[in-house]
Amino acid sequence: MKSLFYGKTGKWLRRGLLLLLDLLLIYASVQLAVYLRYDGNVGRRTYNQIMGLVPAIMAVYAISSIIGGVYDMIWRYASGREILRLAVVYAIAGGITLAMNQLVPWHISRPILGMIALIMMVLVVAERFTWKRLRELFSGGARSSRKRILIVGAGEGGAYAARICQQNLANFGVPVAFADDDPLKRKMRISGIPVCGTIDEIPEIVKQKSIDEIIVAIPGGSGERLTEIVSICKSTRCRTRMLTDPNDVDRASGATAFRELNTSDFLSRAEVALDKEMIRGYLTGKVVMVTGGGGSIGSEICRQIMRFKPKKLLIFDIYENCAYELEMELKQKYGPDCPIEVLIGSIRDKRRLDDIFEAFRPTVVFHAAAHKHVPLMEISPGEAVKNNVFGTRNLLQSASEHGVERLVQLSTDKAVNPANVMGATKRITEMLIQQYARTTSMKCMAVRFGNVLGSHGSVIPLFEAQIRKGGPVTLTHPDITRYFMTIPEAAQLVLQAGGLANSGAIYVLDMGEPVKIIDLARKLIRFYGYEPGIDIEIKVIGLRPGEKLYEELMMDKESAGVTRTAHNKIFVAPPIDYDADVLAAQLDRLQAATEADDDQQIVEGLQQIVPTYAPNRDMLAAEAGA
């Protein structure tokens, strides 16, 4: 029987049945309006005259409803918008009957025609919502067998989450309570669901209401308060999920309405406020290239760039699998004809770079391609130099020769007083950026930031894998600290820094306060529902090659001259003077050492170029030998 209402035939059958039902409601509305107008004492002649005009009134309301799209509404998902549209349609229909009463004329009391519109509105809304409620109550099995849901946040997001659940009870369960810190909402009801207490009272609400699942519905929530909310929810041992962006939800099933929590949710910071006009000014309608575009940071930069409608996005990467996955993701979101081009190649290959710049003529380049894994680069310093130093020089040469207007290099806090090969190579790339900014018309800049949550090689995925296996969680040192930000935050600030366009600048992102990794490990263990030191052991294994206890965002010389930009989370470190001729000679010697594959000479060459580079390789080797 249910199948009769699906497909093209079912669609017209449903509309026809609703129209027939509405005609009956119009007749009932006329009868009730006449009764109310005359207090039940209407004369037979007047009554017969009004009843004789019922077909015309029905025709007016039916035509108005069809033109007004009343039968195109899906009342299963109805809200205030649908009711407002219904009110407008019936107000227009009532106005038409009043006009015809004057023009024809019908000789009907005008209050009767006004009451017909009002009564019709009430009856139709009551009929539609009664059917909707019955469908919710009896679809998907017995109510008692469904999961009981607590929604955190009784604002627009919470109301939306409740509506999604009520429309898809079989998939999600039944929402039975809200938690919200607004005292004015306490004991109020939203969509028939009570606000039972504050967020701090969630554990008590979970016990009282026998909650099975918690949904956090605070759109745009971030920072310390969201961390606290997530921690409170996780302490209940209930499954906890987050409300996703309503634009990404499949309204037919609500399948993507809620997502699982991730580490960014409990380590999040305040949302970044972007100057979108500034970013749009240099990205919209332009050919933009991202090297390392398939990587964790590069791919997020690509996602952010697509929001600003470039003429073409070039995703350049040596690793085809991640680049392909990103291509499929973007085409699914923006359509198969979205302006993206995946190009496989290496920044070490100058000829390949020249071919790409000649063919596509990008005007903006974001340079994210690099070897970043510190311990691995300690073992293979030549590869770090080939890729990070000379690959970047290839890119700068090719870009400047082919008319690129702006190049943004992604750097790292490890470039400050580096203790490892990777940091030293990144410091050299900052020097190259400043050199090309002085000697070419291309606007060159570097953006320096710390660790990024969830990026390839970061500590978070390692900890998560260790926790899933039952531990232990390995920590290199109990006092080690790092700066952290989320991947989207880093990508957004990189785009913002690119818009500032101060050629030769080294932009430093505000990373907030450094985080002790042992505290991060404890939070992550509790996030997965375990107790650190009891369920999961934390084991200290010692510093790895090239690793420092703490990182710095600026050198001492830079700190004295740092300046603010127009964006409150981006600062500019002053350029450090160096002799370009001396640098060129040093790079030649470094290249010779690299070609000779002499690790000792490579490290010495890095030390000559970066005087603040203090490798701890020998110290660590001595400790291992002891």
C-alpha cells in the first residue's frame, strides 16, 4: 500500500487525495463560518444562497492552493515556513472571494468569507500535523525500543537536531530532553521536548532520563567551552555526536545530520574570523596552484580555495593516491565539471615545473610540498635538502620566470633555532623567499606555524592507534610541549596571510598557548572512555632524533621587531639580513655535499647557512651508546 505513494504515479495520487480532503475541509469551513456568523440561526434562504456558492468558493481555494504550491510541500519536514506559505495562500484566496463578492456580486456577509479563510487555515494545519505526528509515532517500530537522545543546546541548532530526529525516529531514536545554560529556557519546551537542565547537569539528566545518546547541537561552537562540553558528555559513557552543517544533510533520510566526535572537537580554539573580501580579491577567477596539494595541509588549502571560486585549481603532488581522492571529493561536492586539474610531479623536477607553468599560467601558488617528518629526515638529510631546499628553489625560479604574481610558502616553528635537519631546511626556504622577494617582481611570503592536529605524521594519529590497541601510549618526554592548531584553522590563516601580500614577509600565526603533550595524551585517553594510568599506560621512551622539548615561533632577533597585521592572529617577523652572494656560494657547497651523499658535510653545510642550527644528533647518539 505504501508503494502507491511513491514514484510519479504515486505523487499525483497523493496530490489528488490531499485536494479531495481539502475540498471537504472547505465545505466544513463554510458550514462552521455560517454557524458562527449567525449563532446557528441562519435563515433557510440565506443558507441556500451561501451553499449555492460553495462550488465557486471551492474552486477559488483549490486553484490558489495548486498555484501556491500547497501540494508540493512535504509535511513530514514541515516547519514555520510551510505554515507561513499556507497562511499567505489562504489569505490570497480569501481576498479573491471578497473581491468576487463585490464584483459579481454574491451578496454574502463579508465576515463569513474572512472566517472561511481563517477556519480553513486552522483545519488544514491541524490535519497535516496530526498526520505527521501519527506517522512519527507509528513508524519504525515501538517507541520503547528506540534510543533515547539528549540534545545539548536549545537554540536553532538544537531545534533543528530535534526535528531531524523526529522525522527519522527509526534511524536516530527519540529526543527526550534538552540541556542548555540559558536560565530563561529551563523547563520550557521545544518541539514538545523539555529543557531539563544546564550543560553541567548533563550527567544527572542522563541518569534521570535513561539517555542512550547525546547530540551536541551548538553550530560554530569552539574553544575552551566546547572542550568542556565534550568532556562532560564523554564522562557519561554515552555515545556522543555533533550536529553537522545543515547544508550537508540529506533531507530525505537525515543520514549525514550527525557526525562522530574527533580530536579537533576537544582541542578546538575560537573560530577564525576571515577577511573574505581580501581573500576573494586575489583568488576568485584566478588560476591557483597548490604544491603538495594531496597532503593533509595542502588538501585543506585546496578545499578552502574552492570556496572562493577560482578559475582553475591545480593540485600538484608526487603521490597520486591522495591527490586522486581529493579530486573525487571536490568533484562530488562541486560537480564533475568543477575547475580542478590534478598534476603529478615533483618540485625537484624543474623541467616538469616549467611545463606546468607554461601550460596553465597560474597567478597564485601555495607551496605546501615538503619532507616534514623530523626523525626520518635526520636519517636521510640529503633527501630533505633536495626536496625542501632545492625543490623550493626550483619552484621559485620557475614561478618567477612564468609571471606568477604571488607565492606563499608554508614554513614551520621548527625553522626557529632549529635542532633538526627538517627545521634547518625550512629556515633556508624562508631565506630564499626573502631573496626572491627582493630580486623579482613576484610577491613572495612565508607563513610559519606549529603542529597541526590530525596531519600526517602528527602525534594525534599515533596516540589514537596506540589507544585502540590497548596501549601503552608512548611519550618522548614528560615535559615536552608543542603548539597546536586544527587543519582548517591553519589553512584559513594561510589564505588570509596570502591576502596581506607584504612581499618578503615571514608571517607568524598566533598558535595560542603551548600544550604539554602528556596532558594531550591524558585528554585523548579519556576521550576514548579510558582512565590514564589505570586502563591505558603512558610510557616515556625518550626524545627522538632531532626533537626539542619545546618549539619557538620566533627567534630572539625577530621578537624585538615583530609587528601586527590587519588580522589579529597573524604577525610579521622582521627580515634577518644576510649576504645574497654568500648564500649562493653556501648553497652551491650544500648541493655538492648532497650530490656526494655525504651526511656529515650536509649537516655542516646547513650549519654554515643557518648559524642558529644546533643539531642534537651527536648528543642523542652518545646517550644511546651510554
